[in-house]
Amino acid sequence: MRRPTLALLYMAIFVGEAMWFSIAPLVPAFSHRFHLSKLDGGLLLASASVTILAVSIPAGMLGDRIGARRVTLAAVALMAVSDVGQGFASSFPLLIASRMLFGVAFGAVWTTGVAWLSDAAREHGQRALSLTVTVAGLGGVVGPGFAGVLVQRFGLAVPFVVAGAATGLVALALAVAAEGPGHVVTQPPGLRTMLRAAGAQKQVTASLVLMTLGGMVTGVVNLLVPLGLHANGVHTATIGLAFSASAGVFIVASALVARRAERVTVRAAAMTAVLMSLALVMTVVSTSTPWLVGFLLVRAPVAGALFAITFPLGMLGARAANLSVGAVAALLNVVWAAAALIGPVAAGALAQATGDRTTYAVLLVSSLAAAAWMLANAPRGIADRVPQAERDAAAGGA
């Protein structure tokens, strides 16, 4: 295990996630500055998801061809540039463009950066991948509160400039780090072959379904909860601190799940979807401030477990389907980005037409449907944990 490389890669994920999460409490401030509607706010939240969706598979394939290290270094540097661009955007189109550039970089980090991380962790790959969710949670703690407080005191540009400088330092540190893992070059399978292999493996498909649900819930919550709290008279800094508090709970839950990453199952994934639907009941009952803040805190440990399961479950399936970690990470990024793209835009339109509580009810039903699908397609017994290739090898040895 190469600890310095792991630490720097976790830092790259952290700074990216901090700025990903920081946009949620800033939606009201940007809405005021650029006179945005709820639908416009949804477009702002979804804009980075468009480019994450577009870049993930090409980035994964490029990482297989030229090495994950090279692609990741370029992505982290680009992330720093996009942070500064968001801070100095003078119009809504420029803000959207900078946010989309951030999505290009962020999507590549979560594809080739994850592959490099798994390579650096060696035999501890599943646990290292699961811990990326804990690191992302730390970004969720720091990002909203950091951005909300700095914006209220110094203006909209300051948190983005600070984040750009920090990200640039991480890129420089990764560039001068000693060479090692991340340089592995392989011949990636064609897109059709990769999709066919992933679709035939139940652990991969379950991880994709779970990631889709997580992306949808995150997109809807990041749009409607801040706007709902703001409409209730809650200040931007307080909204940011509420999200930071929920992220703290998220971290603890994801870290606990990461300790048992080698034992993840499709059934466990289905149970997180059931628990998510139960948490969403709170938002269907009421959208008052106590209920929305309570929902953030109740949802947090469920979301922590949900996301902590996706990568190790996908890695198990990748081994069975003879796919690289980068390939499965790319697929997970694609479905997450698609969900995060559709979620806020659809939620903004639906909430504008029917109200927030109806939108939350639709999300609740979607969570139950995802749980039902995973339970219906869960492998039986030991097959839920051990890849097919290992079972075949064991059978051959017998």
C-alpha cells in the first residue's frame, strides 16, 4: 500500500467534493444575484452532471490507454481552474460554463483517480474505495459551511478562489510525487463489450441501481431542501451549517460501512434503499424547518451506507466480469451523473407545478422500486459475496 499516494488522492477527492457540495447552499444567493427561477436553480445544480456524464467513460478508457495517473493529474489541475471560473462568473451562462468545466474535471477524478487509488491500495482495494465515500463526506461537512459563511462575510467569489488555490496545491503535490501505481496501461474493451459484461453481472447492476438512486436523492435534496429552508426564513450560513451537520453523520456511517467493505451484498444494498424511502416520509409529512432539518439528519446515515456500498459492490462485480476498476467506476459515474442531472431539473419542474411534498413522494416511490428490483435480482447465498471467477476456481480445485 502506497500511503502518500493514497493521501494525495483522497485530498483531491476531498477538495472536489467540498466544492461539489458547496453549491447547494449557494443556490439561493446565485438565484438572487442572477434572478433565477426554481428551474434555473435546478439547471445550475445539474450543469456539472452533464459533463460528468459525458466524460466518465472516455476518461476511463483514456486512463486504461495512457495510465490513470496522467489523466488524474490533468483533471485535478482543470478542477482548480474551474473553481476560479465559478467565483468570477459575471453572468448565469458563464457560471453554467464554469460549472460544466468543473464537471469534466470532477468526473475524471472519480474515474481515473479511483482506479489509481485502487491500484495504490493493492490488496486493500475494496476498503480504500469504500473510504472514498467517507472522504467525500468530509468534503460535504466542510464545503457547505465553508462556502456559506465566506459568502455571507466576503462575497460569492471568495470560497471559489480559496478552493481553486487549495486544489492547485494538491495537483502540484501529486505531480511531484514519486512514480508508482497509476501507470498501468491496458487495452480497454469496446463500449459494447463493457456494457454487456457489466449488465450480465448482478453485483455490478445492483451497484449501478444503487448509485442511480443515490444520485437522484442527492440532486433533489440539494435543490429543494435549501430553497425550502430559505423560503422558511433560514439564512444562507445556517443552511450551510445544517448541511455540514448532516454530512458529519454521513461520515460516521460511511466509515463504519467501509470497515466491512469486503462483506457487502446486494441484499444490504436493497435495505439501504428501503431505509431511504422511510427517511423520505418526513418530507412528505411536512416541509417546515424542523422537519426538513430532521430529514437531513435522518437521511445522512442512510446515504452514507448507500454510497459506501456502491464502489466495493461494483468492484466485486468487476472482478467477476473481468472488467477494470476504472471501467466500472466510469459506469458508476455515468449513472450517478445522469441521475444527478435528471433529479434537480425534474424536481424543479415538478415542484414548480405540483409542490415540494409531491416531488418528495415521487422520490419515495422510486426508492421502494429500486429496493424491490435489487431484492428480486439478488444472488443467493455465498453468490451474493463471492465473484463467479473465484467460485469457479474453487470448484475446479475441488
